[in-house]
Amino acid sequence: MQESVVALCASQIGCEVGSWPMSYLGMPLGSSPKKKLIWAPVLEKFAKKLDGWKASFLSRGGRLTLVQSVLSSLPIYYLSMFKAPKAVLFSLEKMMRDFLWKGGDLMGGDHLVSREEVCRPKHEGGLAIGRLDMRNKGLLMKWLWRYPLESNSLRHKVIKSRYGIAENCWDTQSGHRLSPRGPWKDISDLYGEFLELVKFKVGNGATIRFWEDIWIGETTLRSRFPDLAVVSKAKNMSIKDLVAIEGEVGNCVASWNFKFRRNLMEREMPNLIVLLQLLEHIRLLNISEDIRLWKPDPGGIFSCKSAFSWFTSNHNSGELFWTKTLWKSRCPSKVKVFGWLVALGKINVHFMMQKRRPFICLSPGWCVCCKKSSEEVAYLFLGCCMAQRLWIKLLNVFETQWVLPGSVPLMIVSKVGGVRVDHTYGGQLS
């Protein structure tokens, strides 16, 4: 349509003529979210916040509070709709890291702890700041969870008519029909990871695929019994379709028909017996529908918080024994952060400076207090004679005795007041 015609129509209706791209309800429309220009407002908000804070007058604990409560929340609106480009995430996280460790990008200072350690939950030895890419992933997965639950909404109908229904009858198809400019392309790319984190509670069994979905145990039956799944013709068929004889109301399924394309061989029979034993307690409730459950949450309900916690947590490592005592203490936040650095051995003693700048700091680096041993974290705070005299004076003030622990983490969890610690360093102080 010619611009003159558009202008004429707009004047008759009484509205202005717009152009693409445009902003609607704070969201950019008409342009690809992969372009860094779309994310310029978020970067500007970050810079404006940082310019207004007097970072040089804030302790590291105060800066940590601002990073967790303010900076981490600024891009959530955009991250809940679009997949952020890596360059944008890098810029945002760099501003957060520089503010935390240096107070700003123009101020000096070392990043004492790596990004991976800082982003871990506190019980795993981190600061629970979290990575923005993981937060982005959790926020986008929200739409995958909501899609089958909002079958009457306009959004559901539009997406369904545009992309169709997937083989599992719950989600939309993903493939070449998805526009690379639209947000649903990036959202649908998370389907594979999303489906690994959901399982099903059986109702009538009409919408749960027997072999392909997780509905009994923690894995699919296809991955648990691959030899049986290969010879079955029941690809993408529901549980209800494989029931040969239903039991009475409230009772277990009486018989199954797995639709094998041939007779099973002798070596396959033991797996069939195990499968039947696994299914002998399955009941189909015709009065209730199948339910999808979110595995990271004990209640089975999806939340962005549970998704974010799942992605950021290292599931192979347990809780560090000293973290709860440190973060639950009544100390000021700046003291907690310093104690965290000391427990990890990350403060700038000579030993660490030599590792960070071997071309400047020469070895050996004697303890600055006693000049008797190399300056390491445990020695500086516990083994040095001046440190021990300081502990003795402190204990004399409270008229108590204490066995000095062998490490800073043990010192954090130690109890003062006659309670002895098995791991000693330097003997009992009295």
C-alpha cells in the first residue's frame, strides 16, 4: 500500500502512522531478537543504574546485595520473551562482575573467584547470583509448560494453527516451519531439554505415549527396554491403546498388548517379564485426565525459580558443611562475603598473588606478620604466631578455652566455650 494512501486512512481514522520496528508495551516488535540493537534499552538501564550508585563507598557485601536484588532483575522482562544473544549476555554479566569485584569497569581490582563458582548456589560454595543464560532458559520454558494448560486461550489457538500439534499430543511441532525472526523458534528449541525434566501421572492413559514418555520410573520405557521397543509397532501410541483387557474399576490392568511385529526370542523373554512386573500395579482412571509433572519441583508444578535452581545447581556435588553457618550468621554482609573468600582461600595473600601474577610476585613470600613461613590463607589466620596471640587475647576476654581448628572452614563451624575440635592446628589455646 502506498504511503499516501496509508496517511489518508490514518487521518480519517484519527491516528498516527507508525513504522517497523516499533515498541508495544515495552516490547520491540517487527525486528529479530537476535540483533543487539533490540537489547539496547536493557544495556542502557544497566549503565544508568551503575552510574547512579557510588560504588567506591559501598562494601563488597553491599554491592553483592545490589547485584542480586537489582541488576539480576532488570533484564527479566526481555529474557522471558526472547533468547538473548551471547554477546548481550556477556556484556550484562561483565558489568555485574566488574561492579561486584571492582566497583565499576574503570576501577582496579581482581576478580577473586571465577564466574562458575560465583554463580553456584550458596550451599555449594557460591554467591547464588546465577548465570543469565540459565535464567533466560528457565523463563522461556515457562511458555512450554503453559501451552497445553491454556487450550482455550488465543495464544494457544494461534500457535496451534501456525505450527500444528506434536506427536505427543501435548506440544507444538518444531522444524523448518518456525520463523527464525519469531520468539517461538527459540522457545521450541528447548523442547528436548524440557521433556527430560517432565514426567506424567497416569489418569486415563489417553495422552501419555507408552514407550516415549516418562510415566513410570525416571526414564522412558524405550530407553529401559530398547530391545522390546524396537520390535513393537506401537510407536507414539498411548498407554490406553496398548491395554488389551482393562481391570474392574479401581483395579489394575488385566492384560497388555504390546503389538510386537514378531514372536519374541528366548533372550528377550526375561526383559518382557521385568516389564510386566513393572506394570502389574498400573491403574487407569477413566474419570481423570493425565497430568504432566515438573520433576525439579517436589509438588510437580513448574516455576521459573525451580527451573533456574535446577540449571545452576551442580547435581554431582553436595552441600558444603560450612556454608549454612556462615550465611545464617548475624554478621554484616561485608563480613560474610569476606569470610566466604577466606574459606575458599581466594583472598590476595602472597601465595595467591604469586599464582595470579607470577611475573611480579617472586617466591618465597614470607608472612607479612611473622616472616617465619610462606603467606598462605590458613597460616595467616590460624598458624601465624601473631594470629595465635590475637586469638588468645580474644578468648581471655570471654574467659573460655578453645582448640584452634586446622582450617578456616572448620573454624567457621567450631563452637567456642570448652568444646574441643578434633582437627587442631597449633595445640590448645588457654
